[in-house]
Amino acid sequence: MSITIDDIRKIFLDTNKKYMVKDNSNLRRLECCLTQQTDFLFIFTCTQESYEKNKICISKIDYYLNHNLIKEI
């Protein structure tokens, strides 16, 4: 089964839930809140104070290919 651009655009997450998001720069999972979603991106704000960056951006295409990048908690 092939996926289309419209299928990718329809992937949405719940903004009222918290997620564990895999940060590829240091290969660890961080607790985050979804702050914005566009047609092709998820933008998370990290809630862990020890994390030096504030935002993590995951493409919807990456998420489609690897659902382990984002886990609902």
C-alpha cells in the first residue's frame, strides 16, 4: 500500500496529551507537549528542564516511517 501526500497531511496527534519524543541528536527520549502541527511537521516543546533545547521538530514523513519516534504517555 502506498501513501499519498494527502495521507501524510491527515496524520494528527492530540495536543492535550504528553508524548515521549526521541531526540536524534543525543538518542534519548524526552517528555514533551505538542505545541503545533502543520501539514508536514510536528513541533514539540520539551518539558524536561535538563534539556538544553526547547523545541523538537519531527516530520510527519519520518513519523510515518518510524512510529517509535513519538510515543503517547
